[in-house]
Amino acid sequence: MENLSFLYPPVYLILCGASALAVTLILYYRNKIIPTTHRWQQYLLGSLRFLVSFLLAALLLSPFLKYQTSTIEKPIIVFGADVSESVPARMKPEQVDNYQRQLNQLANQLSGDYAIHRLSFGDGIHEGFSDSFADPVTDITQFLDYVYDQYNDQNLGAVILASDGLYNEGKNPVYGSKNLKAPVYGILLGDTTVQKDARIENVYYNDIVYLGDRFQVQVDVQADACDGDQSSLQIFLVEGENRTRSDQASISINRDPFFQSHNFILEADKPGIQHFRIALAPVPGEEATSNNYKDIYVDVLDARQNVLLLASTPHPDLAAIRQSLEKNKNYQVTTKLFGDQVDIQDYDLVVFDQLPAPGKSITALLKTMNDRKINRWFILGADTDINAFNQVQNALSITTQIRNTDEVTGELQNSFGLFNLSDALKDFLTEMPPLQSPFGEYNLRAGTTVLMNQVISKVETNYPLWLFHQDGELKTGILTAEGIWKWRLYDFLNHQDHQLIDELIDKTVQYLALQEDKRQFRVYLPKKIFRENEIVRMDAELYNQSYELVNDPDVFISIYNEKREEFRFTMDRRGLQYTLQAGYFPEGNYTYRATTTYNNEELTFNGSFSIQPVQLEMYNLTADRSVLESLAGNRNGKVVLPDAINTLSEQIKARQDVKPVAYAQSVTQPLLMIKWLFFILFALATIEWFLRRFWGGY
């Protein structure tokens, strides 16, 4: 029902009528503007003028209409068609064609009474029905979540899910999307018959290992209807077109169903991305062999830091430090005595134990280290030449007249913040036995950070025991005492391990050995191994001489496959950086070369990545009816086979809970927004003007 209301009190309509009457009387009362004796003409013209004037004045009161509208919303039927690779694997081509035809016919039959939404799903959600089955993974829960998010607040009538019930990503769909209340009807595709099949069910491995490590690959083998058969499991190293067998195992299938795990131990003897293929020999009578192999890619990192322990003479501190560092596979530790042949530029950190010493100068070594930006760690002791030590570093100066030592312990400094130590280590450092520190007066230089100060005879001093210094890009660490081997033994005596002192040494070496990347042009990948259904994304940074980010010049990237075919790209700018969505690539190893020209200098960056195939769909090809039945049973639906798709139309139409919904809505509309009212006023004014002219008025 329509109601007319005003923004201002309706009593103002009396004033509008009076104003309109006054305008009309002024114009037509006793004013013979029309030369005729017919009074009705003046009455007609006056009425038109009064009506137009009154309506115009009334519109100034901002009148508006209130009325109710109702809309009928059809129930929504969402179709979800599984387009993953496993669906047609156990169906004949004519069965697939018949299923697709009947699914379209069902959607067309329901389109009159229902709002139909066609979707396809696999590794994502796609609009419409797809004729191809190319998605390498299946995530049913993702589809159910999408339906809930998109249609939960609408009149969702039913969900029709056509799938083989096999999923290999996401949650179990039976427990996913519990909030979805609409009935679910399942169309079971594929074949539920268990056929003779031996397959690689799962492969577990670390996709990142370090050079020189031995790593484990666990392969789960499963077989159905193969009792009494024999097979073999082999793992190959794939290098281009060449395959080298790394290991093998015999498989004796002695039960049905059969499951067995095999562990292979492989050597990471070459840096870079290594491609391995695991192959299970087919058994007699096996039809589907696409699940008999699995390709894996392992990134072998040569990220170990080379640490040199260079000593004046043999000392137990060397063994203590070496044993602590060798527990961490990131370090390659070498021990040398002064005078041994050593190529100093091969190391990331050099630990000088009681060097320089009398007659043992390290000035030449330090010059090379300065040129190569190699960091160093000095450990002082009774053999250290203090005067020479003062000359070869800028962190600490020691003034002494006699060669003597003090027994010192350490006191942690709260202001230290270069790295974090565990609370257990902080508490334990106060209990450590004393070390031997050269006697003298210690003076710190600018840029020095102290981890621990010396405590002499239970008196805390401002003499440093453990400190760090940074001069430009060079880092220097100094332990002003010998005997750290005692701390390691004391740690074991109290805890039956060396965990705490190992932590202290490891944190020190990690800080000193870490080299900051100062390259002016860099390219980053979020990872080095992508799946074939993942987009390869690359980011880049360019720095000017002040080490500020810039992105003025263009950056070009060429990606090469194993056949040296080139794919060229230009990176997009994002903020002050660069980015590239290179898209999808086929399985294989790839290298890339990024180039840019800045300040007339060509800068380049080289790297590599690999694309790993997604073989999840071929692991298990036996349709899982239980998944669809659980989904349908929990949501008051039903599961049918492809040849009974046409029965779903009558089942859905017979439901009393899948009906149109009528929505009533109150609408408020200002009269000023009604276009036809303007035309009425314009028409009335036009008629008055025309009649007055026609009858001889002016």
C-alpha cells in the first residue's frame, strides 16, 4: 500500500494552496486576457494555473512515497563437475561423453524453475563445465567452501557434485564445510571395482639437503589384487637424457591388499637441484601403470661456511671449538698451525688462536683477508704478542709491561644485542670455571660491542672478555682469554652434553661468518622447486651507489629450459622493486639470466629453478563412493550413477525445502525523483500556454 509523506508538516499544504490560488486570481480574476465571452475558458485556464502552481509549491515540502515491493527468488542449484585427471582414467570415452551430455541436459531441465550455476573444480574453481579433464589435483573441500562463501546468504536449494570421490589436497570433504546446510546430491564417476594394480602410494623426503649429507627417501608401495606377484622398486638419478640407478629393492607381494615401506639412503654429492625418478616394475596383468613412477626434485645446497682454525701451537681450545662447530652441518672446519700452507681466500671466517705470536706475524694474511672482506676471530692467551695484536685490529688496545695472566670469569652485559642467547646459557655462564686472560689495561675503541666483561677475584671490571667490532663490512670477534675447553667439559659434567657452550660458540661463528649480500642487482625466487600447477614468480631489487632502492631502468629476464630454448620477459615495477609473474612451465630444470643497465653499466644475475610434476591424480584410480555417500547422507541428499543422472530432476522438484522465496521490501522514494511527475507538470503548463494563445490571449 502506498503512503504519501512530507519532510515538513502537512499543514504547509494550506499555504501552498493559498499561494497557488493567489497566483491564479492575480492572473485571471477580472483580467480579461482572453477576448471571449465564454467564461468556462477562463475557469479552465485558471484551474490549470492553480494545479501547476499548487503542485510546484507542494514539491518544495519534499514529499516522498512509502510503498512495499516483493520479489521472488528462485532456488539456486549449484553444479560442481570434477575435472581432475583421475576422473576419465577408469571410464571409456563413450561413458565420458554420455555423462557430460546428461549433466548438461539435467542443468537445462532445471533451468526453468531454478537458478542454475555451473562450476568445474580440481586444483581451483572454474566457471562453467569444462570438456577436458586436465587438473592435476583434486580439492573437494575447496569447492564446498566456495559454494558456502558465495551462496550461503542466498536461496541455495541444492548442490549437485559430480566426482569420483578421490581427493588429494585440502581437508577431508566429509568434515569440511560443515556450515553448508543445503542438500548435496552426488554423481559417482569412475569405477569402484578394485582392479589389479601395484602403485607408489606416497614418497616422503626432504626437498632441501646440504652438500655431503646422506638423506633418506621413504617410498610407500601399495598393491591390490596382486597376491603372489613379484616386483622391484628402483630409484634413478636423472641428468638430462641419462639415468643412473642409485638403489633398488625387491618387492614380494604376499597379501591382499598389500602395503610396504622402503627407505633409500642417497648421497648429496653434487650441489644444485637433483632430479630422481622412483619406478615400480609393473606386475603381470596390470592395466594402469601411470602410478608406477614418481619424480622428485631435491635442492642440494652448498651453503656451508668454511671456517679456518689457525693456531700458534697445538691447544685444547682448538679441539673444543672444532667439536662444537662440526655438529652444525653448515660449517666446514679446517685446522692449521702457523707455517702450514693455506689459501686464506677459501674461507669465510678465520679463527686466530694466540696469533700473532712472537716471531709469527699474520700481517700478510690479514691484508689478503681485508681485500677479500674475510672476517676474523682472535683468541688471546699466554703466547699472544700483545703489541703486535694491538696493531692488527681496531677493536681493542691492551697496555701491559709483563707477560702474565689473570684468572677471569664472565659477566653478561644487558646492552648486548647482536644475537640472542638462551636463558639457560645466560644462567650457566655465571657458574663457568675461570679462564686465563693476559694481564694488562684494556681500552675499547669505537664501534665495539661487549658480550661479557671480565670478573677478576669476584670483582666485575670494565675489561672485556668477549667482544665484537665492525669496521665497515669487516667483523672482528675477540675472546681475551684461553681455556674455553674447560667450559665445554664443565657443561658436560653438569648436563651430560655440550649444548650450552656449543650454542655460545655457534652463535659467535654464525654472526662472524655471515656475509651480507652487497650486490647492487639481485633476483629473488620464493623457492627453487615449483610444481607444474604453480605460477613461477620472481622479484628483483636494484640499488644505487648509496645503497638505496631504485627502479628506473628496465629489467629483462631470459629463462632457458634444458634444450636451451629461450623465454624472454620484462619485469614489472612494484613500488621501488621489480616483479614478474612468469606463468606456468612444464616439468624440468631451468636457468635464468636477468640483466639491466644502470649508470651505463650492465648488471646481470644468474640463477636456476626446477618444475616438479604433479602426479597425485594417478596414485589411486578406484573411485571412492564412501566420500560422496557421506557428504550426501550428512546433508539429506543422495548418490546416483551417471546413467541415472536424469532422476535427479524429479528428486529435487519433489523436495518441499527447495522452493522459491518471496522477499518483501519497504521502499521510500522522493517525488522529486519521479520522472513522470515532471512530464505531467510540463504537460499541464504547456496546455495552459497553448490554450491561452489559441484563444487569443497573450
